[in-house]
Amino acid sequence: MSVEKSSDAIRTKYPYEGKELNTLIKYWMVGIGGFLGSVLRFWVGSFIGGRFGVRFPYGTFVINVTGSFLVGMVVTVLATKAHWNTNWRYLIPIGFIGGYTTFSTFEFETMRLVQNGQMLMATLNVTLSVAVGFVGVWAGMVAGRVIP
């Protein structure tokens, strides 16, 4: 078999090369991470909502704060660990944490509180989510710096 025929057979079996393959892998990493993060978000939200009720959106609050912490820590760790494969950046912060955090749910639940006339709870949700989420990102960055 000539080199040319061998090369054509490999292209048929593995149709993606170089840049195309790297792009495909990035999409798979984001997709896998997003799937896992979304499933975890559903489980955590259901678990916390079942324990504490739904008067205040505790599940979404906990998810957004822990997600803020995770994104701070993971981005810091990945930035300082140059020997780690760059695909981790697509899998964890973009895919997993992006699927896990719930900004649109946060907005919807806040709007529902406003529509139900629960202005204090809506204000608390916005204020606490932003302030504690910010502290979560900061704490995650601090934690990320101490990981060897």
C-alpha cells in the first residue's frame, strides 16, 4: 500500500485533523462538563429546596455561591499549573461550572418574588447572592493559590 493510500485510509477513519480535532475536543469538553454541572445543579437544588423549603430560593443561592467559589479556585489553579492540559479550562470552568451555576434561575426566582410582593426576600436574594458570591470568588482564588 502506498503512503498516499495509507494516508487516505487514516483520513477516512479519522476525518478530523489538527485544528479541527482540537476544536472538536473543546466542544466535547464543554458539553461533558455542562452535562455534569447541570445534573449536579438539579440534584443540589432539589436537595436543598426539599430541606429548607422554597420561601427563599436557598438552592439557587447555595449553588451560585459555591459556583462562585469554585470558579475562583479553579481558574486560579489552572492559571498557575502550566503543565495541566488546556482542555481542563474547557471542561471545568466553562462546561461544569457554567452548567452548575444558575444566573437565569436566580433572575427568574427573584422576579417571581417581586411579582408575589415579596420585596424584602427579592432584595435579600439579590444583595446576598452578589455579595456572598463575590466573597466566594475571592475565597476560591485564595484557596487556589495554596493548592500545591
